[in-house]
Amino acid sequence: MRIRRAMRKKPLRRPVKKPRLKRRRIMEQKKRLAAAGITEEQMIHMNTRQIRAAIRETAA
């Protein structure tokens, strides 16, 4: 089997994750948690995994 041109160029086509968009996502998630009733003091001590888990718990 030969390696086609599209497969050789795959890393060039793949979008790169940007830190600015990550910060924006985290900010939006914190706003959702604040609307759900979690205080700012509690959010200061949470890391990103805990923030995502809290969003899942409040959504259910």
C-alpha cells in the first residue's frame, strides 16, 4: 500500500489548540457555575477537571 499525499499532510491540516480559546472556555464554564450557585471563593480552589465535573453534576 502506498502512502497518499493527504495522509502525509495530516499534521498540516490538523487545527492547533490555542491557549486563548482554552482560557475563554474555562471562563464560560465558570460563568455557568456561578449561575448554578457556586461561589467565586469555591471556584478559586477548583482546577479545570473539577470545574468540568461540577458542570456535569449541575446539568444532571
